[in-house]
Amino acid sequence: MMNVINMPWISRTLHITNSSDPTLEGVSGLILNETKKTILIESKGKDLLLAKNIIHFTLDDSGDEIDGKLVSQRPEDRINKKYRRN
């Protein structure tokens, strides 16, 4: 999981596995942009702005689930950060 978190995410496929908003569960799309607190994806022809702090997701086909709360920093800071293993 550590390699996936530390890599750039733009142009990768995001799949939401769990969310405090049940309408977001199962949503997937192409990541267009990332900020400190949000991820912008294109899903079914529409742009969706997702709050990181309410989603758990996977990238591409990796089975590693990422908790959005743990990656709530700027992308350039996330890439160099060391994360604890769960």
C-alpha cells in the first residue's frame, strides 16, 4: 500500500469501496485533479468532486484500500511522506 499512496494519482482509476455517504459507494472514475482535501474524478461523463475525509478507495486494480483521512495533505507533501503500516 505504501507505494500506491506515495505515487502521483492523476490519470489513475479510483474506486470508492466505503464512504460515510452511501450514495458514493461503488463509484469509480478517472482522477483529474487532487488537492489537500478533495479528489476530482470523471465518472460516467460527469465530474465529481470528492472529499477525501469521507471515502475509502482503491487505485487502479490494486487491492489496497486507502483511507482518505490519512492522505489529507497536498499531493506534493503526500508523495514524500512516510506512512505507518496498519
